[in-house]
Amino acid sequence: MGRRWPEAGWATLDFSDKEELTQLKRLHETLQKEIAAVTESLKELRESPDYELCQLAEQKSGVLDELAAERAKQLEIENAELEKQAERLAKEIKRLGGTEKIV
């Protein structure tokens, strides 16, 4: 069977002081609320894409460089498409009679 408090080296607690007991209850409630808030924040953090990316980066070195290179390539493609669209629109404006140069 387990050891009792004094035998385990723990001090006995005296709960006869009502004011101290009330303060301990408030402290306990506050700590419970804080633990719940931190637990919820930790859950939200672990569900975030940033956390997933951080975990992936820790597990596989160079993954951020790979992702950055892939994103740069996507942006280059998007930029080229936007430039083509701008050229088409400039031609359309010119065709419709706009003679002013677009800067």
C-alpha cells in the first residue's frame, strides 16, 4: 500500500484557516483557467499551417529552400501570365481608340 503524507516526506496541510483556504481555492481556480487557456492555445498552434511547416523544416533540412524555390517558380509563371494579359489589354485599348500611352 502507498505511503501516507508524512511518511512520504510531505508536510501535513492545515486547512483550519478559512481565509488561507479561500485564497488557495481562488489560486487553484485561477491556475485551472490558465492551464485550460494555455492548453487551448497550444492546440490552436499545433493545428496551424505555420506549426506544420516548422515541424516539417525540423524533420527535413532544406525543405524551406525547396518550398521557396517552388513558390518563386509559381510567381514567375504568374508574372508572365499577367504581363501577357497587360499586353492584350494595352492592344485592346489601342484598338478601341485610346491614343494615350499607358505608363
